[in-house]
Amino acid sequence: MGKIAALDSIGSVNYAKKGHDYDPILTAFITGASGIPSNWSKEENTDNILIIRGLGGGSQKAIKSCIAAGRTFYAIDTGYFGNWKHKTWHRVTKNNLQNIGPIKERPFDRLQQIGYKFKPYTEGSKILVCPPSNKVMNMFNEGTAEEWVEKTVKEIKQHTDRPIDVRMKPLRSERVTTKTIQAALADDVHCLVTYNSIAATEALMEGKPAITLGPNSAQLICETNLANIENPRIPTKDETEAYFAHLSYAQFTCMEFESGFAWKILQEGEQ
């Protein structure tokens, strides 16, 4: 294995203003993985394994370059679930932005630690459309979030006459207080439609079907075809619990980064 280098997204976040010399989450990760702090300008022409956080600053350019060159990278972003009030959990994916399988059999210990409880399927009448951010749309060359919504709503209307609600991504401060996805899903929702947002995983957690139209971890157990929106795939209890147990071993806390636990799990699983 080559050297491991973390890429601070220069220009994305002013860490010095927050009292840090470098992205603290990346710092924790490379401590546990025996890596080095760096940036894209230094690493572009090396063969080091890259640790890349988010899609801002130079991160997106680095990810696209790694994919094109077949270069190994690990992407860090917000965890799939468990961040009820604080961003405690961070997902890590090898050579991708989300873990799209296959599902690995995992114990339920981390699910219990996070506080997961299975919720059975409940019916509703509305379609909830949740577009990702413009950064994500740009990453996948899908235009703007607004353009994706317009195209997707038009296609949905070809398959159903159900009412459609569009939920543009709120600010994080709103997402954990006044405009939670849980509240939106509880409002008579039949099915959630998204591209690669973790809203699909959150829908499955709330007992609601989801349709994913882009690379999304939820595609492992949910619907992927808008033509089936009236009767989308509803995973069984066993499928749902196996999926969440699998994801619980693909997201970690900063303490687990720093201790090396996350790196050990990632190397054992090889995702």
C-alpha cells in the first residue's frame, strides 16, 4: 500500500478562523491511518492514496481525477444516519461517494450504539422529491438541482397523479431543528424520490419507500425505477436491518478515526 495523504479543501472552509491549522476531521483520520496532511496541488502528481472530505474546494476536482485515473481514494462525508442533532458520524467510502454494496453481514452492536429502531412500512398519499445540492449535481454532470427537479417531476407525472411536494435541501441548522426530514416524511408521504441524497436512507429508516435515481447506498434495498412509483419496492424487516447494520460499519466518529479503528474496519472490509 502506498502512502496515505489527506486533502484539505483549500478555499472551502477557513479552519484558521475556527482555531484549527487543518481540517480536524481529516486530522483525526490520518492520525489513525498513519497518513500525512496535504492538499491537491501537492498530491496531483503523486501516487499516494488520497483521503478526500466533502465536495467543496479542491475535493471535487481531486475525486474526478482519481476516478478517471483509477487512483485509490477514500471519500469522507456526512454519516448515513445517527446525526440527530450533531454531526457525530462520518461515512467513509473507498473509490466512491457512497457505499453501494454488496451488503456485508454485520452484527447489530453499532446499530444499538446509534439508537436505531426498525419502523414498519406506513402508507401515505404524497410524493416527496428531495434533490441533492448543486455541488452533487455538478459532480455527476446533472445540471442544477432545479433542473433535476423539473425533469424528475415531469417524469413522475407520467406515472402517477399523486400530489408532489419538493423539498429543496435546507440549511443544516434547519435540518436538525424546524425542517427535519423525519417531519417531512411523516406528512402523509407515499414515497420519497431523490438522486443520491442520504434522504433515501432516512426514508427507509422512517418506514417509507424510496426511489433513487443516482449512485446511492439505498439502491441496495429500495426502488430505482420511477415507472414503479405507485408500487415501489418495500424491503422486508430482515433486509432493512441487514442494510443498516452494514452501513453502521461504514460510518465512524472522530474518536474512531483517531484511534485507528475506522482504518482497521475499512481495510478488513475493503468495502
